Amino acid sequence: MTARTVWKELGGTPLRLATSAGLGLVLGWVCIHVVDWAVLHAVFRADAGACRAARHGACWGVVVEKWRVLVFGRYPYEAQWRPAVATALLAGVTLLSAWPGAWRRGLALLWAVALPAAVLLMRGGVVGLEPVPTSRWGGLPLTIGLTVVALALAFPLGLALALARRSRWPLARTLAASWIELVRGVPLISVLFMASFLLPLLWPAGWRPDVLLRVLIGMAIFIAAYLAETIRGGLQAVPRGQVDAAVALGMAPWAVQRHIVLPQALRAVVPALTNSVVGTLKDTSLVTVVGLYELTGALGLALGGDPVWRPFYLEGYLFIALVYWVLCFGLSRYSRWLEARL
């Protein structure tokens, strides 16, 4: 690399060079202090006294001490292997589904078996497993479960709304557009409140659906509205001439959509769909307001009643942020890999 190339990379002018140098110095100063606080002077053992004595270092001992509550929430201690196995099952099926070579009809059957199996494993009441109400589910399994199930429910609904909005029938277009704009016009937290407290009033007398089911319905409806617009953008990217050519060859309308339009449309919106998945994963943190303690809410549950470890909430939130970052970064990298492969 020549001096001219280095000069261009650094900005090409004295002002840009000075700005780059200044930003580099600031970044270096921040990194040094972060490493000093998070690693060099940090306490990694579950010793609250040592954490209080280490005033200039992080206390990762709070994660060591409270990791079970952070990961599993209020799930019974002796049965925490069940959400661990259920989460591993969902994660395994999800990873298998991420491989394009597995996109066959049998994959839908696998999901039809894996989802009920995971729910039964966590809920219990069968094959000698102690029943555990959904109000005690929490932590990482609840975060993963809400994300997977909400997206599984929302995607077909969003696809139907996207197709309806492009329908030749004015009534279908109007209803789909009205529904999408109505749902997108309110925040998710309002939808969760309505699903938790208003939806039970609409059910028949004597039947009160589970709060987790109500939350899943609310999340699925909310996510579907955004997925519908994402998919509609992909549908509009498919040239009209391809559809006309397929119809001229005698293909049925649904066959045209299935074999020609949808494969191209979904391929075009892979980055946007990944963004929706990432957003859904992070939006699960809002279910705490309706009494479900997922990963973020589990931290408040772990530290709220423990004055010994309560001062070290910052380290707990940083740990949770790291978990979210790892999951979201993995989704982002997968999106880039899938986009290049397709």
C-alpha cells in the first residue's frame, strides 16, 4: 500500500485526517476504560462483598448468581431441564429450517410435531410431568418461544393480507388496506394491553383464554401487518410480464402465485423479512407489562427482591444486551448468507 493510498483512505485532506485521528483517539480511550472496567478490575465470582469492594470494576458475579432466574424465570427449579430441552428442540428445528435444502413438505410436518412437543414439555400434565402454568414460564425459553410462534402465526396471515391488498376485488383490497393501516397505526404495547384485558371480554362467558395465548394472538396480528407490507413490496418487484406469460400458457392463478410470483417476491425481501424477525425478537421484551417475565423481565424478577445484588443491575442488563446482540447478529449474518445463496 502506497503513501498516496493511505492518504486517500484517511480522508485525503488535513481536516479529515485530523478528524480521523481524533475519533481514533477517543475510540481508543473508550476501549481502554471499558476493558479496564469489564475485564481487568471485574469480579467474576458470585461474591457480593467483593463486588462492593471493587468500585472501579464490573460485577459479573450477579450473572453467575442469578443466571438460572435470568434464563428460566420463575419456572420451578427442579423442572428447569424441561424448558431447556424445549428451547433446544425449537432451536434445532429453526436451524434446520434455515437450510434451503430442507425446504420440503416434510419440514411443515416437523414443525407440526416440534411445536406441540415443546409446549407439552413446558406445560406438563402428561406422561407424569408436573403441570406448570404459563404464568411461571419465563426467561430465554419464553423469548425464543414467543418469537418463533408469533412469526409462525403472523407469516401466513401477512401473506394473505399482502395478496388481498393486490387483489382485483375492491372489497378485498379495501378491507386488507384498512386492517393493515389500523394495526400499524398503534404501538405494540397497546395491542398487548388490548389482547390481555380487552380480548377476554369478547370470548364466550365462562371461557378465559390463557394470557400467553392472548399475547401470541396480539403479537401475530401486529407483526402480520408489517409483514404484509414487506411482502407486498416484493410482489410489486416481480415484472407483470411474467404473470401475463404464465397466464397465457394456461397456468391457474394460484399456480402462478406459487411457482412464479412468490418465490421471486420472497427472495427480493429477505433483508426486510430478517429485519422483521429481529424486531420481533426484541419486541418480546414488552410482554413484561402484561405479567410475562421473558429475558428482560426476568432480570427485574431476579434483582427486584434481592437487596444484596440489586445495585448491580447494570451488569445484568449488559449481559441481556449481549444475548440479544448475539441472536440478532446471527440472524443478520444468516440473512446475508441466504440472500447470496438464493
